[in-house]
Amino acid sequence: MRLIACLTLAAVLAGAGETLAMSAMRLMSPAIGADGRIAQAQSSYGANRSPPLTWTPVPAARSYAIILDDPDASDPRPFVHWLIWNIPAGLTALPQGMPPNVRLADPPGALQGRNDNDAAGYYGPHPPSGVHHYRFRVFALNAPLSLAPGARRDALSQAMNGHVLGVGELVATFAAPAAR
């Protein structure tokens, strides 16, 4: 079901009237347990470090983008936790703890946007109560994006329109400390 939703989203982002071959991608993280839980260190209750991520490559990709959001948040919905794009096509992994800069030296050329906490880079899970789901999505793109560093989600989605070749998704959970 998740794969169908990802491919449907990819088809929408590919743009109406365009025919792009969509590839299913696999997105993984050793920081997310077998039970699908995000580690405390990756939350803003902990060290607030972005998790290490790996994905399957798409041969025709010229760059990759990643969006992390929380669809369970009430306002804004979904709450954007991380936007990063122009990840070079030769990479299929990001290390743990990406710095909170809009321009990154490593990976070279990668840019980060502003999350809904109004900061650049990664903002880890921080549900006010209960258990929330966090969607990590990687997009294979047919070109690097012409988008200013620090952009918001809507601008990133618009820039990706017509350029998506494949999508991978990893959904994980994190519980507010009181709910543990």
C-alpha cells in the first residue's frame, strides 16, 4: 500500500502530461529499530541528530531530495521536520547528524530548507503527546533543482514538479516521553 501511495505521489510530482519512468526505491536507516521506532538520539527530546539514511539508486537520477514530515501533527499539518535537496546523484546515503546549515559542504552542493520549527535543516521528532508517525521520503530527480537555500516545503514540491523519477518511503514512529 505504501509503495502505491509513493508511486502515486511520484506520478503527481512528475507533472501532468509528462511521461517519466517511475522507479520504486527502498529507503532504510539503521537508527530506526526493527519495531519501526525512531531512536531517542534522533528526536529533539534527545540529541536531535538526523538519522543515517541509505537508499537504492535510480540509474537516471541526476540528484536526490528528502522530505521528512509528521502527518499526525495538528498544526501545521503535516509538520515538516526536514527538507534537503540537490544531493549528488552518485550518493545513496547520508550520514547521521547533518549540520543545520542551508548550504552543505558535504555532500557538496546539497541544500537544506526551513522546517516548520522555523530553523534550517533537521528538526527531530517532538510529538507533544502520544505516538506520531514520521514519513521519510527520498525522491530521485532528473535534474538538480534551481531553488534557493532555506526554501519551504511548498517551494520544494513545486520545484520537483515534472522531475521525479522515483520515490522511496520509510515510515517510523516516536512516542512523546509521557506516553512511553
